[in-house]
Amino acid sequence: MRARLLKPGFFMNEELARLPVRARLLFAGLWCLADREGRLEDRPARIKAALFPYERLNIEPLIQALADAGFVKRYQVAYTRCLVLPSFATHQQPHHREPESKLPAEPRLSAALPQPSPADPVTRSGKDPDLDQERTASRSVPFEVYAAIAGRVLKETEDLGLDDGSLAEELKREYAKAQIPYDAGLVAKAIEAAQHVRRRA
């Protein structure tokens, strides 16, 4: 475990005090898990296992509460989802022998998914424009991206015994975080492909 400092001011932060106690405890724990750049992988199941090993607790809403309040930032580079503590460098002085961060830095600009133009035949089909637009955008995302996320979620939740409905909801959240359109047909195929890969592993 990395050595980190927790200053008395931590307990006096009025913005942090508005969050649930477990969110505050999670925030303190994230300082311990973060590398020398204040980064760590955004893997809720793994974070929960490291910081709350004896509790039945869904920490995803707690991480999101910290993100909404600005105490952490969530971002993704390629297939790697990360968390970063924005004020880490202000409060911590990592040991000079601590390894360099292996995680990518937060992108300065988020890459937006291409959107169909008004002249796109799909949007002139007479169907629901929003639904057509979403399907058009989903076709611009390689199937491998859907499958990779499905595989990661299956791996992270394999001990939870999620039914198909709960798994689909979990994937919907993950695709939303990655700014990937949710296409039920593609997601079903992605789950099937990921399950096939895990059975062969």
C-alpha cells in the first residue's frame, strides 16, 4: 500500500461533508490506491474489494457522487477507464522511488462520436429520428468495443451472479460512461461473444 497523507483539513471540507459518510471514507481510500500522479483504474468492483472487503456495498453511486461533486474525475482512454484526484499533487508528496504512473493522463478534449447529418437517409425514413440517430451512431462504433466492455463487466461481476436484466443495466451504465450508444441488439451479441470467450478461457 502506498504511503499517503491525510490532513486535518480533510474533515473540515464543507463540500465533502455534504456527501454520505461512506463516500467520504471511499474518498480517503482512493488516496491510498492512487499512483504518484493521483490516478487509478475506474474499476468499482476492484476498488470495493480493496477498500470495503467485509461489506456488501455498491460503490458505483459513491464514486459518481464524488465525481459529481468534483472530488474525482472519470475519463477513458481507449479501453482503459480511469479516475484521477484533481488535488492530489497539492496534498501529496510521493516517495521518489515510487514507480511512474502506468495509466494514461486525462485527455484535454473529449472525442465526440460522429453524428448523422440531417440529410442522412436514416433520419428521413419516417421513423423516430432520435432512435434512428442512435442506431446510426452505434454503427460507427466497432463491435469489438462493445464486446471488450461486455467482457470486462462480465469479469468484474462474475461473483455477483447477475441475471440477464441486471447485467444489461450494468452494461447500459458502462456504455453511457464511455459515450457509446446503447443498441440492444449489439449489446446482446456482445454479451454472447464475451460469455463464449470466458467459457473457452
